[in-house]
Amino acid sequence: MSRVIVGKWGKSLAIRVPLDVARTSGLSNGEAVEVETLDGDIFIRRRAAKAEARRDAEAAAIEIIAGAKGHSLGGISIRNLRDEGRRG
């Protein structure tokens, strides 16, 4: 874990990201990030990392759906169970 000092930058506060943290996270100069707070903690997320995680999740979902074709539970297809679950 790195320790940094919060400084003033115009009317905002700024945090310098140490080089080892930037390299490890893949952060680059000029890259847009998302900043949010939760229970007093500050989270900084790279948009590119969020998009990559979404692509990975979508690929996993496609793989699961493809593997589910042709399987059933007591004569009810997984698709029917999924559709029924959506109806509530």
C-alpha cells in the first residue's frame, strides 16, 4: 500500500498516483477515471477496466447459455425456467 499526501489543485483537492500503482493498474497519463465514495472511503476506477470486466462477464454468460442448450430439469428446459423467473 502506498501513502500519498492530498494537495490543493485550483479549487479542488488532488492526489498523486505513485508510479508503481499506475503501472500495476495500467493507468496512463490523461486517462479518464471514475471517482466515488462509499461509507467514507474513496474509490477510483479505470473506465477501461470496468469495460473489460463487463466484456468478461458477457463472454461467461454466453458460454453458460451455450452449455445449457439441450439440458432440462424434469422435462422443463432451462430456457423455460429462465423465462418463468423473469415473469416473477
